[in-house]
Amino acid sequence: MSALAHYLEEEYIPSVAIALIRPQAERTRPPRALWVPFELGRPVGPPNDPAFQKRVLRAALGLLERTDGPVLLADFPDDDPREQPDPGWRPPISAAAPVPTDGVPLADALLAELRALAPAYARSCTERLRSTVGLSGLSPAECGEYVAAWLRGERPASPTEDMSPILCLRFAIDDLKAYALEAAIAGGSHPSSQQLGDWLWNDSAVGAATRTLRAAFMASDDERAKLIGTMFLVPGTRL
């Protein structure tokens, strides 16, 4: 967006960029940019906090009123308030035993976990009136069955028209991650992204399944599978 701002300004369209990576904004030098100290994917701050998000947007739009320049790069002064852990938050389900890390036991654990998360996920959808699950075109249960088949060593055909098996698997994994995280925020608690990530990647079957399939993709001779394993399944901060 910082680079695109130059083209907009050439057409006499004033622009303001919100920058999550400050060095990138410093290199591309957009006419106006507000750097925000939030994690990637949260350019206006924490979800479900409209008052804070409005402050970010007002700070960005306020750059349009300034006459200094020609390049403005301002810093938003406050951190994301959700980065403070919620001491009252608890994972949506309690693990009865350590999560398996491979093969059929992990596939079974994954399906059991998805069933256990279903009430919390339904509650979250009711509370927030939305869900980000749906990239694969499959229901959460269908995503689970498809991912479980890969964990068992099968190579099932894609259940989604116009998607290759590998691409469908990638989107099914994305849907399961969203499903688990949305279940984890049901009930009005406000866990930090660190709390959510620690549970997903360290203690859940969804996280273990994603790591296991990433390792299989990385060892594959299929260059597309390697690319997906490298770029899209597990965040770099969790490797």
C-alpha cells in the first residue's frame, strides 16, 4: 500500500497508509503514513474494540491536515491493549492427555478435539454474528475429515471443485485454525494473541496436525507443496 500511494497521489488523490512494518515504510516513502506497533493482520488494533480502532483511524486521517512533508511518517503512540494477557481466560477445552504428534493417533485426536470445540465455536458465532471459517468451502467437520485423511497417510481427492488436493488441504487447515481460535474467544473473555497462539501451537491437536503436515510438505518432492509448507501453514514466530 505504501508503494501504491505514490500512484494515487500522481492522480491527485490524497492518500494515507497504515504501516505495520516501519522499515518498509521508510524505504518506500509514501506521502503520508502512520506506523502502528501492532502484530501483522491488525492494522487498526485489536478486534472487537471499535473505540480503539477509531482512534487509530483518526490519527491516520489527521495526517491529511498536515502541511509539512513532503514525506510524513508518524508513529501511533499506544500499543495494542490486547497484548496484555487476560488472567481470567482459560482454553476452551482441557486436554485429558498429551496430544499425539503423528499418524493415526493424531488424526483421531484432531477429530475428537473438533467435536469438543463445537459448542464453544457455535457460541462464538452467535456472540460475534460472523465467522472467518469457509476458505475451503467445507464445513468444519468436513475439514477435519479431510485433514485427518492426510494425517493417516492417505492422498484423498479434493472435495472442493476447482481446487487441487494440496490447495484444498491448505485452506482446510486455515479453516481449522480459525475454527479453534474462534472457539477460544467465546464467552466474552479477551485473551492476548500470545495466549491464543501458545494454546493453539503448543497444546491443541489442530496445531500439532498443522506442524505435522508442514513437515510432510517440506519433505515432499512436490514444489507446490514445499512452497505452501514454507509460506502458509505455521507462522515464522512459531517455528
